[in-house]
Amino acid sequence: MADDVLFEFLHMEMVSHIYKEQASRGEMDKDRATCVSALEGMGFRVGQGLIERFTKDSPSFKDDLDIMKFICKDFWINVFRKQIDNLRTNHQGTYVLQDNKFSLLTQLSSGKQYLEEAPKYLAYSCGLVRGALSNLGMDCVVTAEVSPMPSCKFQVVIQKI
Amino acid sequence: LCRECKRLTILNSELFTLTYGALVTQLCKDYENDEEVNKQLDKMGYNIGVRLIEDFLARSSVGRCQDFRETADVIAKVAFKMYLGITPSVTNWSPAGDEFSLILESNPLVDFVELPDNHSTLVYSNLLCGVLRGALEMVQMAVDVKFAQDSLRGDNVTEIRMKFIKRIEENLPAGDE
């Protein structure tokens, strides 16, 4: 079944729609942040929902690193159809997840041309990760940067209470 | 499938339906009334459809349909199966053969959805109408697509009504050899 393609098409259209709508309503600068946070917020709720169904009767994780490994493998495979290529941590609550061929960027051209546009296409995914981790008991901030297309790095910083 | 694999499969197919749900929720926040949300869903569906058709043709290698009946079969048995994992039945043909219904026993888009009371005119799955319209336009068919019945709004089944309007002439660029 090709439903992963459906998600990719829907995602692209969602990004396009949100930005078009904000453009037609007012100043660009303020609205860029609103667009990102709208997409991130949607991703957050979906991420929570996805994790809830997956880990309903799973044994709980040993520690944060165990959770991050799960995100890098099982979660990434199911959401983005491949594993994370590289996971790094400073063992002090910061993790960097590197995906060398991020599925939501491969539809955009490789190289420098769309570098400026790329963050729009990462906001939803940052939310997905943040939502998933939130439901697993890890409150964090998730950001992403393209380096270079279609490779990207997601940075997860656990928030201390 | 072992239990682990089965759970992983569930996770994957829910990504689209949950994302769609989040989108509809966002649109309901952004627009004042259901009619406007329905319109946006249709527009977004159209934008997806005009690109999805290429993906479909590449994956399915179906040839050009000879008539609208064949189109209906391809939509129900190939396209819906491929993208949504369901096979609606094709029924209620008009005598002229230019209109038919797709009956969906179950609609994967609405798996975890209940419409709140103040959204009684929301056509939750309206994206689908736009997708079908956009996709068919790219293969030279102008069609009208709408929901005739909706399980979310209390009907027993979900029924999509498709009407053939006219054939679109292919536009050749000016000065083409």
C-alpha cells in the first residue's frame, strides 16, 4: 500500500497552504514564525497520538538513551521509512539525530537552491518528534537544520524541570 | 505477522489519518464556518490530485481508459486500494453512463474521528473529492465529485458521487512543431 506517499503529498500541501494563507493575511516576518508554530503544533499532537497507540502494551524504556534509540529506529522507520543514520549525544541531555536522506526533503531539489525553504518542511517533523517524546515522559525542544539537502539534523534538548 | 511487526504496521498507516485529522482541526480554527473549510479541503485535495496522478500512473501502469466505466473501475479497484487500502464498490450508474457512486463501507480517514455538534455541515473527507477531481483533470476529464452520504454524519455508508462533465482538450503550447 502506498499510503506513505499519501502522507508526503499531504504534508507538502499542508506546508504550501499554511504559508499561502499567512502571506495573504499580512506581514511576512511575524507570520513566518506563526506558520512554523502551526505546523509544529500539528506535528506535536500527531506525534503524541502515534506513540500512544504504539507503546500501549510495550514494556517501559530503561532510560533516555533507550528512548532515543527507539526514536531513531522503530519510530523513524515507521514515520520516515528508514532509520536515523547517526545518533550523537553529549550525555547531558542533548541528542543530535542525523538523517542523510530525509524523506520529506527528497521531493525538493538537492543542493543549495531551496535551502531557504527547507525549514518549512521540517517544522511538522520536529513537532512529531517532540510529541512522541513528550508522551514518553521526555519534555524537550526539537529543532532541525538542513545540512545539506536532503540530509538534515534534528537536535533534541531535554528540558530540565 | 508477529505482534511487533503488526504494531509497527498500525503505526505507519495511522500517520496519514492522524495528520489529516490535525489538518482539519487546524482549518476549523482558521476559518469561520464549515463551508469555508470544505472549500479549502477541496482546493488542497485538488492540488494533491494533480500531482498524485503521476505517482499513480507510474506505480500502476494502467493504460488509457476507454470509457467512464473503465475509469470508475480503475479508481475503485486500483487507486483506492493502492492509496487507502480499501476497494469501494461502483454502483448507481445513471442511464447515460456519465454518473456513478463509489460506496465505501469503511472510510480510513475517519478512524478516530467524531464530529462535534457545531460542525454538522463539515464534509470531513472533502479532500478526497478534490484529489479525484484534480487527478482526473490531468487525464483530460472534467468531473464533479461530491459526498452523497457520509458515515460521520450518521449515514450507514459513505457515498461519493462522480459525474462526468466533459472531456478537456489537450492544450498544445503555441508554436509547437
